[in-house]
Amino acid sequence: MRLNRFRTVSRAGALVGAGLSLGLVAGPLLAKSPYPPLQILLQSGETVLGAPIAYPEGTPKVTAALVTMIPGQKTGWHRHDVPLFAYVEEGELTVDYGDRGKKVYGPGDALLEAVGVEHEGENTGDGPVRLIAVFMGADGESNTVMQAE
């Protein structure tokens, strides 16, 4: 008799445990919004220099790239004629905007880069810089234009 009672209790415990597990798994599925929570990295209509974002004319073309720079490496002076979102994963990047000053970006920084403004980036840290760059361009438009020497 004790054995049967133990089995009954064990089965009940298993059912309660299974119900609890199912509840923990199913709970998020039964939430009002099925979309996962977002961590907003950046939300803005302006570049890092305060200019409004303007998309180029033509057929849209989005380009996503992973940029890696070794310590001391420079990009060279250049400009972007299309909006550019960047997210710094690691390292320290200092961007010189000429007479508009310098800005230092580090891990977790998200930005909308200056459009149409000459600038130069440099890895000013001790390790590599890794960033994700997303250009919001158009067919026939260059994402990056190097400064003529």
C-alpha cells in the first residue's frame, strides 16, 4: 500500500513539475505580443553632427559590412554620400571631422555617421576595432568616397 501511495505522490509531483515546466515554456508563447523584446541601439533622424538624415534618390540598396581595424590604422579622409548606421562591437575609434571636431566611439556605441562631410577614423585603442556598418544607399550611389589627393 505504501508503494502505491508513493507512486501516486510521485506521479502527482511529476505532473505538477511538468505543468510548471510547461507553464514556464508556454507563458511567453501566450503573451499578448509574440514579437521578442527589443533593445534599441539607436533611434534618431539626425547624424552625429546634427544634420537631418536624407535618403538618396533611386532604387534602394542596403549594404551591411563588418569593419576591422588594427591599432593605429586609419581609414583615410573620406565621406559618405548615403546614410550610414554603425555599431561598435569592440575597440576605440576616434573620428576626426576636421573643423567640426573629433568624436571617440567605443564598445556599444551606435551612431548615424555624418553624410557629405569629410572625416577620418583611427583606431586609437590598444586592440582591434570591430564595427558593423550598414549603408542605406541606392543603386549607382557610392557608399564611401575617398578624398582626392
